[in-house]
Amino acid sequence: MSYCVHIGLEIHVHLNTNTKMFCGCRAQFGEEANAYICPVCMGLPGTLPVPNKEAIVKAIQIIDSLQCKLAETLVFDRKNYFYPDMPKNYQISQYRQPVGGEGKFSYYYAGELRHIAIRELHLEEDAGKLVHAESESYVDYNRAGYPLVEIVTQPELRSPEETEAMIRQFHKTIQYLDVSDATMEEGSFRCDANISLSKDAKTLGAKVEIKNLNSFHFVKKALLFEIERQTELLNEGMPVKLETRLWNANKDITEGMRSKEEVHDYRYFQEPDIPEVSISQDVIKAAKEKKLVLPVSRLVDLLEQYRLSEQVAMIFVDEKEFGDMFYRLCESGLEAQAVAQWLAGDLRGSLSVVGSTLGDVPIRFEDLKEFFELLQEELISGRKAKQLIHAMTEGKGSPRNILKAEGWTLITDEVSIKTMAEEVCDTNPTIIEQIKSGSAKGVDFLMGALMRLSKGQIQPQRGKEILQRVVDERTENSR
């Protein structure tokens, strides 16, 4: 029997602030263990936490991008639980009044634009990190107190494949906003997936939470495994336990971690050391000053306005520098399809060969505009254009300078082309005779010879027109 799948996400994003959420310690990944800790983030007696304004501004930027309602006041709560990586035995979070709620995230899947409801967005501090050796475990509190935003969606995703597509595009949105480095390997972007199976689309089953998924691929694989596991249980008449599970990447299975906590298990109460404060208009203004185009808006625009293929449009969304360059070149008056073809094809391919990105190599907007102008003016052949692109990625200078240095500029004057066309006809009298006899392939043979003689430096259409005139003169004169 098949079941309806309901998937919701809890997405955790480290904000790229200079300091932690409630103290002045540096928020820096990869430093020596316990290098950045202080009495405040360790929760020692007599200390008082102070909210990080920069973190609040970045949280509001995310809220704005998700079209969430912004809370009028900032309220923090204590979430109590005992775990080795929690130095205070509680976490400062938000429960009663999240800073944002009731929004939506738009993403592209299966050839259409879809939306998932955002239930809430709240600010909190991250926990520390446990480091396990062979026989001992250590605690690194550097991460304890990092500013963290948790975004909670409604359970509206219907498959692991759709979930993977959605989370990839959400990750790209966070990168566009520049509020986090969103490095999954370092834990600055991770998610928990909640999944339940039921007999109909309107009813939720028992919820299973899969914790700390730090790979798009793992999100998909863990959900696929859970669907299979829960389906087997339900088909056998067994209940699905309400629990939290972990993904074991070595075995490609989820494993039970603990029974699922209820809200009352955390004994939430308002954080007594942080007063409830109004979010000032100055803070809101600072958050909304930088207006950015979001990935989904760019994708829709590329598909509908510029009529690009989904594959090319996705490249210009995923690799933002390419997308930015595409727009600049099109706005300068160049033809969109030609720009897209060369940027997403040969330029991107040449960069991958040398292991660089568009930002790593000395190719300026002016250089690329000049390259396309050379193509439009038919001053370079398609074959030489590919070589020119590669030379540009190697930093050999502007297109015109490279052409001059390499001798790649097309021969365009009629006298020179006609001279070479006549030489080709003179050296191939047999072919001329075949053309007189009605052979259709003779001109193509002569055209190949003309291109070889010119070392590919004649524009093909121009060369063929002049060659045809020379051939016509000779065949007409012989009649």
C-alpha cells in the first residue's frame, strides 16, 4: 500500500556576524578549541547577555526575503535541556514570539514555480561541539553562542526529490542575501527533516525527525529510507514511533536517537536577563537598505523574459557571477541567446579546464563586450572564437590585442579573398570540370581548400559568396 508523504524542514543558518549572539567573543570557525569563550557564553554567575544588533539586522533580511510578518517586539526565552555541549544547560531561543512568521518560500521544481509556507523564523544561540576520540570525548565551546536563525516550514513537501530541490534553492537564497557563508561542511547551514506518512493528504501521521543533515544528498537519501521504513511498519500494522533519528551515512540508514520531546519537556520561560524590547525603525531600515534579486526571481526572469533553457538559466542562478555578467552584457545591447550560449558554454568550459571561476581570472566586462562585438562584426570565425575565449581565461589580454598578436583576425577585403579563390580554382582544374558537368559537391571541395589556404581566417559565408562568383565566371566563360 502507498501512503501520502508529508515533509517539513527546520533549517538552521549561522549568521556571518563578527561576534556571538549574546557576547563579544569572535564567531570564527576553525580556530583552536575553546579559544573564543567568555563568562557570558559559558553562562557563569553574574553575567548578562546582550543581543547582537548585527544578527537581528541579518535575521530581518531573511524575514523580508520570505515575506514573513516581522514581530513588533523582540522576546527571548530559555529552552532548558541538559547536554554536554550546552555550557549553561539551557539555550537562549524564541518560543512564545518568534521574530518572524507566516511567510512563504518560492522555488522551482518539475518545470513549475511552487511555494511552501513558512511557519516561523526565530533567533537563537548555537550549542558547542562534541569531539569524539577513540576512548574519550571532548567539548569545544567555540561554537556555543553563535548567532543562529531557525526557519520552520509547514509539512507541505511531498517527496524526497522535491525536498532536495527546495533546500538547494533555499541554500542559494541565503548565499544571495550574504547573511551566512552557508558552508554545509562547517555546519553553518544544516537542517532537520520531519516526515510522516498517512493514508490521505489532509491527515498527518506520527512525526519522525531526522536531525542535523548537512548535505543535500543526505537529505534525499534519509527521507527515501524513512519512507521505505515507515511504509513497511504501517503495512505490517505496526505503529510508527514519534522519535528523533540520526542519519548514518556509512550504512545509508537512519537510527533511533531518542524519543521525540514535547514542548513542555523544554520548560520554556521568558529569558529573565533580556528585557522585551521594541524593534526600532533604524534597525528595520538598516536591514532593508540592501535590495537584492533573489534566485527564484532571477530564474523566472531568465526563463520567461529571456527565453533561456532551464539548464542554462539554472547555471546563471547557481553561479551568480555568470548571471550578473549575462545581465550586464544584455543591458549593453547584445543579443541574449548568443551571450548565453558563449557564457554558459565555452567560457564556463574554459574556466573549468584551468580550475578557475569568473571572479578568479582577469576577464573584465569590457573584454567580453569586445569579444561579442568581434563576433557581430564577423571579424573572427567560430573556431578562432573558441581559442580566443581560452586565451582570455589565461590572462593574455583584451580580445583585439590577442587577435593581433596571434594573427587570428578574419580576412574581409574582397580583393584578398578573390585572389585566394582564384588560386584554389587554378590548382584544382579537375574540380572545375566536374562543376561544369553538374557536380554539386565540387564547390564544397573548393570551399574546404579555400579555408585551408586562408588558415581559417576567412568568414565562411563571405568566402563562399566570392568563391561562387569566381567559379561562375570560369564555368560561364568556358561555355
